[in-house]
Amino acid sequence: MQTLESLVLGRAVRGSDAPVQLHNPSTEEALADVRSGGIDFRAVVEYARATGGPALRAMSFAQRGALLKALSGAIHAEREALIELSIQNAGTPRGDAKFDIDGATGTLAYYGALGETLGDRRVLFDGEGVQLGRTARFWGQHVLVPRLGAAVHINAFNFPAWNMMEKAACALLAGVPVIEKPGTSTAMLAARIARIVHDSGILPAGAWQFIAGSVGDLIAHLDAQDSIAFTGSSRTAALLRGHPNVVRNNVRINLEADSLNAAILAPDVDSSSETYALFLSNVALDITQKSGQKCTAVRRILVPRERVGDVRADLVAALAKVKLGDPTLTETRMGPLASKAQFDEVRAGIARLAGVAEVACGGAERARDRGYFVAPTLLVARDANADVFHADEVFGPAACVLAYSGAADEAAALVARGGGGLVASAYSNAGDWVERIVLGLAPWHGRLWLGSDRMAEQSLPPGMVLPASIHGGPGRAGGGEELGGLRGLAFYQQRTALQGFKSQITAFGPVESSAVS
Ligand code: NAP
């Protein structure tokens, strides 16, 4: 059986601890294993700081951008083999596999192009300069420079390709070396991509290291110039944030955690409108794409009370069209959950929700004799105020319809009970309703998606994370922020206020504010 290897200190390393098996979630067959241990993590961090960092910082943004474009091309060249690995180890139908892998190469290409537009400079200007003295000779300007440490990236199992490369793109373009640790259950795809990056020789030595298995005592070796960007559960996020060394050294940390994303249908949306069709297709897509294992997937569907019966019937009909089954077959639209742990957790979660809701379709039962299959599940809350709907993230193909009066303020208050989210989508063509919902929801979300007749034809679904817009959210969602164009680099940079003679400062070269945003 294949043992996944770490790529550290310029070489491949197999761990020394007992193996943890990785499975094909459609067949439950063991495919590979991962062994932790046997890695000197102090040396791994030092190697990144002393070798990868200086090499990246010596390059201009344009040069680093060219590296990202080359990485995107090298990964894309193996797209078919990567899709196959995703189908095998994550149980994703081909469309879901492409969503992850093309998301990775697309984000690398996006940041590559952004780097090229920044040209030869190595320092970014943050906003406009200001006159600080009697004349413009004494000048102030905020600048952003690369931090001198390593970027430790700890990622979730659900997007092994995209999650790894969206973080890497920002760190590398900022000039900071990466130490990547993927979620173990689906690590075969991540390990293969890590190998492509390593073997391509595109990045300078020390700029890219990959850990298969546990991070051991890595966190204990980080200092104030290092950073941790984490995606995963609130539970692990809290452990990392509270790690004594993170607290002692103020290690910079960005957390992307759980989210009870909401979709809200406004009372003005007619059932014959494009907006209503968009609402139905987006909600059905979120429940079934990646078997609902998407951090941005909708979990709460707010519907005006008198429309609940119709919406329920329409969503059940839409979900019935989704073919669940063997992800190797082209007609399959939804595969299994990614692992046995996921299967057990999601079924228990659906059972908890079913205790306070009607099951309109699907349910907690095993949907096929073999493999970790759960059917698309729609529930209708008996009481939208019950805590479980606003506190319990079931990370699978399940969502609940919650009845509300139709008032934007009431919807916003209900959604806010989720304690902070990644994205909320609101469907309305009524300007005043939209204004109220935006003001009510925005403080609780990193992103709001506004569905209406005018954008229906051109829109990309709310569950899709785009590199040009920030990803993250307050509170339960972790309080972090990733992507968002050049904003995504700021986590890896130090913002410093330069004060001095204007010509000395402006010689670093301004960046047009349009490029910074
Ligand atoms: P998880 O169990 O928290 O694991 C996330 C990552 O942390 C994995 O790489 C895991 O490694 C690692 N890890 C676990 N314990 C650790 C520790 N003590 N120290 C260092 N690393 C540790 O989450 P998951 O089950 O993979 O992902 C599902 C969750 O992620 C869901 O709750 C979902 O909402 C959230 N998520 C959020 C986003 C977002 O952008 N906000 C995106 C995707 C998923 P092992 O796999 O080896 O245990």
C-alpha cells in the first residue's frame, strides 16, 4: 500500500509512527496510509526561514507572480490524473473534483496575473501618502513588506487542492515560504499536488514544504515573524489559538472555521421569477455539491411563512433530480461523504435536526449498502427559533427550511443567531428590503450575495469562493479573512508607517489604489 510522504528539508520523508489508513469512501477500501513522526519540526521551520524566505524576498512581485503562473500550469498539466485521485480518495464525482482542482489552478493563475501587474517592486504602498510637516518634505506613507518567518498552513479535508493553493498563492506572492499540512482523510490529492510542486523545481529551495500526518510539535517552534493560517473546525481552531506558544509569541493566526450559512427568500420574489429559479437552483446545488461538505454551503433556508409549503415541494423536486451514487460514473452528480468519521458525524447531526424538524426528503439512514452515502436531506423546522438550527453545523448534504414573517429585520436577527458566518445569500428585487437585510447581515458576515432578476443570468453561485472577494467571517466562522485580491497578502506582510523625506519614500514606487483593491 502507498505511504504518503512528507516533503521537508528538500527531501521526501516517511513518518515513523503507526499508519493511519486512507480510504475510498465509495467502496470503503483502504487506498494508502500516512505515518506521522520522524520529522525535526524545528529544522523544518528554520529551513523555510533561512532558505525559502530570503530567496522569495529577493524577487519582485512580477517574478513571484511568474512562479505562481508556472505552478498553475504544472498542476493543470496533470489535471486528469488529479481528478481520478479526487474521485478515488474523496468520493467526488468528476464535476466536484474539477471544482476543487480548477479552483486551485485558477486561484494560482489569478494571483500570478496580479503579481505581474505589480511589476518590479518589492514593497507595496497601502493607501495614499500624507504630508506630515509644514511642507510636503516631511512625508508619511504606509507600506507593506514581507514578514521574515514561515507560513504554516493547516487545511481541512474537504478541498484538498483549492484550500492548499489559495493559501499558498497569497503567501508566496507576498514573499513568504509555505509549510503545508492537509486534512489527512483526503490527503492523496494534496500529496500528489505537493509532489508536482516539489518536483517541478519552479519554487526556490525552502519555499515549499509539505507534511503528511500530524504537525507534531511544529507550533511550539514558531515565533513572532511566523504565521498560521488554519481552515477546519471551531474545535481545532480554538486549540491552535490557545496554544501557549501562539499566545506567548503573538504568532499571527488566521482562522477559517464553521459557518451556518443562510439563504433568505424575500416576500417580493414571485415564484415565476428568475430570482426564484436562482434561489432554488443555488440551494439545491449547495446541498448536493461536494455532498454538502463545503464551508460555504447553505444550512438555513429562510422562507416567508406562507410560502414554506411551495418552497419545500420545489426543493424536494429539485433534489430528487440529483443522481446519487458511484462517483466514477458520468451520470452521478453526488457521491459519498469523504470518510467514515464524516459519515458518522453527519448522520448523527441529521438525526439531531430531525428531532425538531420534519424530514421532507433524505434522512440519517445509510443510502447505499456500501460506502459512506447519505441522501440529499431537506428538513422543515417546527420552530425556527430552536437553538439547534443556529448552533449545530451538520457538515453534509442537509439544510433546514425556517419560516419567518418576511420582514428583513426579523430574518437578519434569526441569521445572526448563527454567531457569524462566511456567506449569506438574500433573494429580492425590492431595494428597501435589500438595504435592510444588508445592514442587518453585513456585520455578521464576510460576504453577502444578493440575488435578483438583473444579475440572475450572469451570476456565479454564492457557495463559490472567488479570489477577488474576501473569504472568511466573524465569530463562529473564525474571525479570519483570506483572498480578496491583494488584501489576501496582508496577513503575510507587516504594515509599517514610513515617515521621512518625501522623495526617499516615494522612490519605493506607488501602487495605484485600484491595484491594491
Ligand atoms: P478539523 O478536524 O478541525 O481539521 C482541520 C485540520 O486541522 C486538519 O488538517 C487536521 O489534521 C488538523 N488538526 C486537527 N487537530 C489538530 C491539532 N491539534 N493541531 C494541529 N492541527 C490539527 O476539521 P475538518 O474535519 O478537516 O474540516 C471540517 C470543518 O472545517 C467543518 O467544520 C467546516 O465548517 C470547516 N471548514 C471551514 C472552512 C472555511 O473556509 N471557513 C473551509 C472548509 C472547512 P488531521 O486531518 O490530520 O486530523
